[in-house]
Amino acid sequence: MTLKNAFIASSLAVALGFGGAALLTATSTYAYDETSTSAINVDEQRVILKGYDTVSYFQGEPAEGSSRFAVEHEGALYYFANAENMKTFQANPTAYVPQYGGYCAMGAALGKKLDVDPSQYKVVDGKLYLNVNADVFKKWAEDVSGNIAKADANWPLIKDLAPNAL
């Protein structure tokens, strides 16, 4: 086994160790279709971010959105906490969409599509990144720029694959 293959194998083991238990927890709380080939992490009603207001992340405090303030964008339904945030999003949606279709940033760095916990996030250079749980977020945060580079490289290869195929 080459050093590169050993690193990939150990990285996947770490990701599965961190993400596996959390994913089981997350799937019991949130809908997550491991057979979906969608590049966007939405529930069965097509709601992204578990209904959290994407604009609120950029304001420093994630807030739950309301179906009263809903906007469809690229196949996902975004909920907002208020009309002002909804209008902010409508004016420039690409500035507020989560990276990797709302899937876990560390998962994408490791070639996986994992669900997210909406409370585990970081805005980096004006972009929203989410993670599956606090432990994975902590690991991801150890090398943010390196993990973003890996995820950016992996995302085009995995975005249209089902999570259970990865």
C-alpha cells in the first residue's frame, strides 16, 4: 500500500469514525436519503439546511426559518426567519448558498456526502461550510484551508453520486 493510499484509507476511517455515529443520530432527527443522487442536501419536501435561514449564518447566529418566508433556488427550498433575510437572499442567492450543496464539508474533503448539523458551521471568505457534528467540525477546523482545497477537488467527482455509493 502506498503512503498516499494509506493516508486516504486512514482519513476515511477517521471520517467514518467521527461521522458514522453522528450520521445515525442525524438521520433519526432529520430526513437524509442515502440513495439520492442529488447534489443538494434537501429533505423530502426539498427544504435545505434543515429549515435554517442561510442568511442568518452570515449575521453570526443561525436562526430557524419559517415556511412563511420560503424561496426556491436551484431545486432547493430555503426558509428564512424574516422578510428582510428573504429579500437579501433573493437579491444575490449565490452569495448565501452553502458549499457542497449543503453536505458536510469534511465529508466532501474525504470524498463522502454526509448530512449536516445546522449548528456546526463556519463562514470562511464569505462562504458557508457545514459539518455533520461537533467532533467532525473540530477535526475540519484543524486545517480549514487544506480541507476546503480537498473538498473543492472532490466535489465535482462526488456531487452527483448517492452517499451510499461513496
